[in-house]
Amino acid sequence: MKRQQLDYIKEWVNRKTRKPLIIRGARQVGKTTLVRLACQEMGLKLVELNMDDSQDFTPLLSQNDPYKVFQAIALSQQLSIINPKKTVFFFDEAQVCPELIPFLRYCFERAPEYRVILTGSLLEFVLEADNYSFPVGRVEFLYLGPMTFEEYLAGTNNEAAFELLQTVTVENPFDEATHRIFLKHLRHYLIVGGMPEAINVYRDTGSYVEVERSKQSIITTYQADFYKYGSKADIHLLNRVLATIPIHLGKKVMYTRLSEGSRSDQVKRVLELLELAKVIQRCFHSHGDGLPLGAQQKTDHFKLVFLDVGLVQSMLGISIATIETAAEVNEIAKGALAEQFVGQHLMYYRPMFEAPAIHYWERQVKHSTAEVDYLLPWNQEVLPVEVKSGHKGHMKSLQQFLSEKNGGKALRFSSGPLLLRDYEQAKGNIRYQFLNVPHYLVGQWSRLADAFQQ
């Protein structure tokens, strides 16, 4: 399956300044498969070690000698000769063996010729712990989320559609017939989602029933993981909050509404744990006065973005018929699926070695309801983003933001056609450029935004 991160790993393999690589992401987003595919395509020998299984070399980790460790691994794998230039050592499910994390320092300092990759389904809990020395500056990260809409197209034998998306421009948008075909593909993605297993099932069977079986299995796996959070977790509270999060997507979080009767500090800790597991991402309010957005964020004001829109659809119990027959995508679940779809893509708009992040804006004045769904850093500017109902809808919040920031540029995702316009707001004589992008072009928004006049 095509993943953008494949090219990153290939570049990492050939880099002279390479450090041990830690791949971070939620369970079942395809971390292990990504490593296997990269090694296969590059013709590299993959030495894969699942740390869930007992490994003979682990007592050697405390000696801080990578050569002894690699030699022991070679003996256990019956490898007579190891060529570092043609071999990748891959430690999977590394959360089971936390000693591997500090060991990476010595791989970088004493055996830099070896290519070492480490990942794990709940690795974030190990990285958060403060009972060991983290090798700061001696490792690098790669963040992996669900498959994007474009990766879904390529992975379901729609390569022609995938390639066509790369060619569309503001000057030469799709005709109405092509636009409708992509809207249909988008609705299928809202059902299937971006989890690799669900996409594989859909490609191989074409059955939404089998897809639903796969997604329910993934959700159950996440719930089963709660027991692995140890003393940090209230299992019953985690299950209650997980079940209610999809209902509150796109809304400012109020702890008491996520679990009535629970203390706010308890619900807050549950959200922190779910974020560590990469099941959710907090979308913080930012004033949006400039970059970086994180420097102006308020950590007590946030919305939530779930891991995957397909899982949200299943958790909300939205029928396939509802998605396929709705007049507009953003009418489904009062716009929750459209905002989730856009949000899970936009939060990965950053270099792959940077942690996903996303922000929104609200006018924090008493009785004010002005809110811009997302804010993005773009060309040293703050770009406000609205996810609107269908191809119509008022833009009062967007206009309020632009009025307070003295104009600029604005982006809207909708079901309407690709379109760039100039607007002039009479009140305050505010001028701004407005780019309407169909939801299905979310992966191309940055390239399309180059059409803005500088």
C-alpha cells in the first residue's frame, strides 16, 4: 500500500547523519507494515524482533555495547554475516522492553553504521515515564497516522483517481462530472476510514459488512489496551469517555459532559491517556495573531479530533445509507464527520518528524459564538479554515476573524467546486482572498493555496 512515509524511511536509510528512528503512532495504523514495505522495496535485509516474545539478547542491553547486542541477535537469527549497509534492525512492540530506549544512545554514538528502527503500539507511555534517561539528540522520530484519502484511493485500486488529484489547479478545476465522482469516493472513505486493515478488507471484499467487522475489532482492541495502562487508568471511566467523545467532536470540551458524575481532573487525565495512545488529538484554541500558533494557545480551551473518521462513523452508529444518500457531506451527524475528516488530515500538515498538532480560534467575548474551525501555519501567515455545510453557508465567524486580523487569506472546505475569489468587507474596509476547496482535495490544499496573490 502506498504511504507517504515510505519515501521518508528510504531517505533515512541513505542519510549520512542518520540516527536511530522511533516510529510513533496509534495501534494498527501500519507502523510494522511500513517498515517491512520499505525494506522490501529497497532490497534490505530486515532483522525483525518482536519484543512481545522472549529475546535472548535483552540481558546485554545494560552493557551499552551495540556490537555485542547485534552479534547476539545474529546468532539467534542464524545470520552468519551482517552487512550494516544492507541490514535494518527493527525492534517492534518495544514498550515491552523499555531498556531499548536508552540503548539507542549507544547505537548512535558507538555503532552509527547500523540502521535501527524502533516502534510499539503503546510506546508513548514508556516515552512519558521519567524513570530512565531518554537519549535526547541521539534519536529521531517519524509520526504515522491513518491512511489519508489519497492513500486510500491508491490502496483500493483507484490509482487513476489518485494521480488525477495531483494535477488539479485553481485555473483548471474538475468538471461537474469528475467532481461528483470524487464526492462519491469521499463518502466511501467516510465509511471505510483510514485504518489499513479496514482498507485492505474493503479492497479485497468490497463488503461494508466485513469492513464494519474489522473496525469493531479495532475499537475492541483499543478498549482491551486500557488494561495495559496500569495504575494510571480507571478502566470504567476510560470506556465511558471513549464512547462519548464522538458525540462531542467539533465542540469545545466540557469535562462534565464527557462523563457526568465524574470529577473534572479524572476526565482530564483520561483524555491525556487517550492522547498518549494517539486515539485522540487535542485541538487547542490559539489567538492566531502570528506564528507559532502553539505560543498563543490556551491549554484549557480545546476541541477533540479522533484518530479516524471511519471509526467515528462506527462508534456513532451512522448507517451506510445515511452517508450515501445525504444531500451534503456536512449534513451527516451535524457536520461532525466532515470536520473530523478535514481535521485528521490537517493535523499532519507538518514535517513528518514533528508531532501532529492543530489549533482553532474562538472569539472569547461573553455571549459570543464566533469560532473558526481550524488555524494553519502557511507561508509565515496564519490561515483560518472553515469546514462548511455543503457548498453554501454563512462565513460570519471567518469574517470576524479576518476583521480582527485586518484581512488576509481564508480557506474553506466544502462540497462546492474549487474556486478562488476576492472579497471586500464593507465594515472596516477589510479585503481578503477566499479559496473554496472540495473536501476531497484536503491533501492538496497547500499546493492549491499557492494560487493566493502574494
